[in-house]
Amino acid sequence: MQKQSLDGTWRFRERDGDGEWLSGSVPGGVYTDLLNAGEIPDPFYEDNELDVQWVGKTDWEYRRTVAVDESLLDHDRVLLQCDGLDTVATVLVNGEEVGRSINMHVGHEFDVADALEPGENEIAVRFRSPVEYGQERAEEHPYEVPAIRYPVDQPARSFVRKAQCHYGWDWGPCLPTVGIYRDVSLVAYSSPRIRYTKTEQDHAGDGVDLTVRAGIDAPEAGEYDLGVDVAGANVTETVALEAGEQEVELTVDVGDVDRWWPNGYGDQPLYDLAVTVEDDERGEAHAVADRVGFREIDLVVEPDEEGTSFYFEVNGEPVFAKGANTIPAAPMYGEVTRDRYEHLIRSAADANMNMLRVWGGGYYEYDDFYDLCDEYGLLVWQDFMFSCALYPADERFLDSVEAEVRYQVRRLANHPSIALWCANNENEEALHNWYGDHEAHEQHVEDYRKLYEETVGPACEAEDPSRTYWPGSPSSGPDEDDPYIFEKGDVHYWDVWHAGQPFEDYYATEPRFVSEFGYQSFPSLDSLSTVLDEDDFNPTAPIMEHHQRNPGGNTTILKRTASYFRIPFDFSDFVYVSQLLQAEAMTTAIEHWRRRKPTTMGTLYWQLNDLWPVASWASIEYDGKWKAQQYAARRQYAPVLVSFHPEFEGAGGAENAQADDGDDADRGDVVAQTLWITSDLTEPIEGEIALRVVTLDGDVVREETVDADLDAHESTALLTVERGDLPEDVAPSEVMIRAEYDGPGESYPTAAFFEDYKALSLPEADLDVTVDGAAVTVASEDAALFVELDAGTFRGSFSDNYFHLAPGEERTVAFDSYDGRRDAVVAARLAEDLSVRHLRDTY
């Protein structure tokens, strides 16, 4: 087999124009190429995005000349392999059309044997405007197919099999790019070629049987040797192949291999897998290499006392899913790099996450993303790419979708990290709730059934019967039309952000698995400075609001800040407090739902990452900097969680925590704080919790040691601290309740209060800060809340940050340079750039 890469420099220009041919990159996209050529301004800066909408409304053409050796053309098969064309494309070789694409999520192989010539050849890819194409398809359709619209967007996205967020979203820009966004090459062969491999594991015996299914294209029928080499086991069998494409399988007993575990449950051993097909007559062979991890994984959906369970079980252990949703790493392909993926995946693992949901409004991620999830032990909830809309179901659309599903499942199925295939994001809700009264509702219901129940589901299950196909997110299961039955399935819980409920509203919820929920904050000044002028550093400045895509989002942050914190008058302090607000919202939700295990068994917050500098729900900024919530996630998702649950005046729990229309008046006073311990460890633990009730300036009100002996996976309440038990001369606003666990498993100190942060009598604490290599020590005589260590643009993370210091406490944390810088370099940068702040500094 011969393979010739066509990646590299191509030429591009507007199609059918007479403009200059510009230099572009493959893989890549037209926005990146235009920006690099100086033809457009940076779309991220201020509101330049509005000035470049013409790009997505324009047809484009990419070309390159390639020298082809005659030996390549002597093969029986000569193909142009395009792993990703975005999106509506016509491919020509020497002026002759050889293929078309209408789906960016499908790789193509076009027969170019007759079109190529020895020597110089011109390959061209002509792209239709995705915006114009979608509108044409929508106008041709016999009835409206509705979709959620956004402040800056383009219409008719449902009709184009393209990343839906390219058309704009409530956290992202509208940049509907085109281009050859993944590898392109010439492939030629005369002997059988392996196009893909899939594996399925059987753990029923003493060892593991691995069944390898290989998709093979044989130019000629005959008998060939198929071999598999994995984990020290080698098996070869002679197989009879027909001419053309087919799937054959071979089962290998790999014996007693090491198991792959999610992050926090064990190691992630990966084994090289080599699959070879040999043509003895020609003396040729084709081999493909991959990696596999051996594990059993099941989604356990069974009736129980609370309704129907919903949790993942890996190697027989129940796993509380701890993680977040991901969106595409960048809107312009030139910014999608392995380094960016590495930072995100490592950041997730460092924050004790064990699962990421690849959300259905983007694209199926690059191979690097899944490779890194395998390495770091992050399970992947993989959506198919449909989101927040209804979709057509004509024959052409369905055929394209089936090809997409089969292509992507074949591409990804070997990854041990893939835990679940999910049909879509919020489209079941769109069908029954958002557009349930639409005049074409009956047609929409039929289209929905054709798309997900008759096309996506069967194609997915045929390609990968080893994993669960879930009908949507949120969903109560395949037999329910209501996606919000809290006793079963997964839910998206958005009442706190979108409906304006106070954070305490989370306490009133009793879900089985929460696959979306979130709260917004502003990115750091370091991030904002890359896209805004300092004159716009105001939450209601028009350009600032342009970098906020959720209508009213900045107002929501301002209003809710006033509920819990004093409003800072310095913009830098306001950004800091907005991040504290986000972290408090997520702490309230996640700790409550973790305390409910094993009834609730998963929290995936919205969202891990940003794809441009913007106020959003992300916990990691576009430039990679951790927000307060990313640090809080490390504590929220610690293997052993120590937390407090507040009890409110006049209620045994959370009943009076809900307030209509976002009104906080009925939240009530906190009359007690109940101490809980929650373990995700797979073995029983014996430990102790040091409990202290102290005034904010250091007087001890109560001090005791509490035994914490738990079974594996147990969550239990230990004791309650009553507001009424405080001494008469100690005001509730002067008190901190602190608890710290000592025992097996990673854990973090926690604190609780009887008053909102804005009502606390915080002292003006002076912090003593010392830097020793990569270690930073912070000490305070008085209580200091949400101590922030800011290393500026120095890429890395502290082992803890935005933490509370009790009076007289000293805390040492380490800075982990993600660039592998030596301690001396880290110390020098910290000495120069480190700034420290705590809550009392903001007013």
C-alpha cells in the first residue's frame, strides 16, 4: 500500500472570483487562513465578529498541485482520502469531479484512479456557503423545522450536518467556517486494506476474550491471513474475503490482563493492538495499530426503591460520575492543537474528574482528545452531533446521518474511555416542550422517530453492541416522552441560572443523574485584555455585553452577586467575586447531590472550557487559566468529601429555600449546619474529622474530634451544629465552622457559616505570603475567605486556591507548571507575578 499525505500549504480564494490566490493550511479552515493572510481582523476582538459574517455566506475554493508517481497509479485502488471536509464540498481532480460531501462528520474516500495522471495534478475542493446551503434546504422543506436562535447567529443550521455551534450559541461566536479541517491523502493498494477496527471484550471467564472486527476492502477475492497481536497474545487465521468491502472478526484470549480504571479508581494501563492482513501471493501486508484498555462498563438502569437507577459501573464498581461538559476547543481550526487538549484533559483529571460529556452541538473531537481521555482515565459520555433543535428526516438527510454514525462509532469504539453513546442534546425536550404546540408537531414527531429511533440508534447498536445507546439528554429513557422525570434517567437542571432561583433551590432536587447544570462568571482580566480595551471593563458596557451571549447574563450575575456578596466597586474585584459566585453555586449543587449517593450518581456541570474569551459557564478560560470553579471542582470532587448541609428556619431541609421569580426574601435564616462525609473509595475507611467552631478573629467556641468510619461508597451525616447553641456574646455573623478530615483518601478542609458572605463581620486580615521554589505558604492571624493566588499568565495550577483560612491557620500549596518549568524558574515567575487577594479586600 502507498500513502501520500496532501496536508500542508494549499491556495484558496473566493470561488468564481478573480481575486488573488492566498496561502492556506490543511488541515485548517477559512477563518484561520484569512486571519493569517491579514484579510480579516481578529474575530474575537471587540465586535469584529460582526464584520466577518460575510465569510460564512461566501463560496470558497482550495487548490493544490501534487506530483504523483506512476507506481501509485499502478495499484487496483487509488483513492483520495478526506478525513474531514467542512462541509458542503465538491472535489475535483484535474477539473474532473470525483466526489461530494454534505456532512463534516463523515470521512470520505473518493476513487481517483481515472482522474489522476503521472506527474503534476491539480486537486481542488469547492465549498458552498454553509449559510446559503442551509437556507436553500430550509426553503425547499415542506414545513418549518425550528431551532433555538441566539443573539448573533445564522439561520437554518438544522439542515446542515455541520457543528451547530458554528452558527452561534449562547456562549460562542458565529463563525460558520469552511475548509479541509482534517487530514487528506492519496491511498493506493492492490492487496486487502484494513479501513477500521473495532473491539469487543468478554470478561465472563478467568481472563478476557477480545473480539476484533476489521473492516477490510479487498480488491480481489481470495484467502488471506488475518492476524491480531495484543497483550502478548498472537493469533492468525486464514479468512476468505470477497472482492469489495466487508467486516471479518477474530477472537483472542488475552488471559489475565491489568484492568483500565476511571481516574480515582485505579490505573489506566493501555495495550498496543496490531491487526494485520497478509496477501501471501503478492508478498504484501497491511497493518494498523491502536491501543485498547481492558475494562467492563455498564450503565445500570434498574428499578429500585426511588424509581429507576442510573449509574455507571466499571469492573464491577459503581462509579459516581464527577465531571463536566466540553464544547469544541476553538472555533477556528488553527487553534485546535494537542497542547490545548492536553491542558484541558489534564486539568479535568487534576480536579478529580472522572467523566467528560462531549456535547452534541459541536463536532466529534479529534483523535488526540480521546487518546488523552484514555491516558488520564476520563470516561466519555459521547453525544451524537444534534443539539437544541428539531431536524429534517428526508431520505438524503437520513442516509448522511447513518453514514456519520457508522463512521464515528467505528473511529472511536476502541477507546476504553467511551462509556455511552447518546442520541442528542435537548432535542427530546425541544420536541415535547419547546415546540410541542407547533402546527407541524405531528410531522416533527414522525421525523424524530425516523431520525433517532430508526436511524441513529440502530446504526450505533449495530456498530457497537457493547455499549449503551441512550435516547437523548435529558431523557427519562426510551419508553418515556417526558425528559424530566427526576426518579429516572438523566436531567438538565437550569432553574437556578435561567429561572433565577437562589442557589438553595438545588437542595429541593432529587435527581438520579444530572448531566447539565451551571452558573456563569466573568473570565479574568488577563483573558479579557486580549479582546477588549480597558475602557470597556464594565459589566454593562456594550462591548462587554457582546462577549456575553446569554441574554441578560451580566444582569443575572450582578443581581445574584448582591444576594450573597457585597458588590465590589473595582472591576477586577467584581470579576473575582463573580467567579466566587459561580463556585458557590456549583458547590451547593454538587455537594448536595454527592451526599445523596447512591440515589444520585452523577454530576456533569456545564461547562469545562471556553472557545473564546467570554463571560460564560466555563471553569477554564479560553487561554487555559483556571477560574475559581475549576479549583473548587478539585474539592467538590475529592474522593472523600467533607461538607455541610444547611438547615433553614421553619423547614427541615430545603422546602423554604425556593423562591418565586428569583426573589430571595423567603430563603430564611440558617439555623443549623449538618456535617456530612461522602466516600467514593472502594474500600472501607476509618478516619477522624477535626471540627472547630471559631470566631473570625480566633476565639474558639467549640472544638471536638468526630469519628468517620465508612463502608465503601458510603455517604452519611455525622452531627449538627446549631445556631442556637452559640454563646450569647457571639453573633452568628462572627462565626466560622471548620471541619478537616484525617484518614485514607484525598480530602480538603471545608467551612460553613450561619450568614451570607455579605453579612459576615470579616476582619481586615493581613496575609503573610512566602515563596519557596514552587511552594507558596499563606498564613493569617484572622480568618481570610476565598484566598486567591494569581500567577497571571504563567500556565499551570496551584494544588489548592480560593480557599478559606481559619484564624491562625497556615496553608502551603504547590504550583504545578504545565510547561514543566523547573522550581527555580517557577519561583522567579511567582516572585514577579504572584498576587494575593481575599474577600475582605474587595470592599
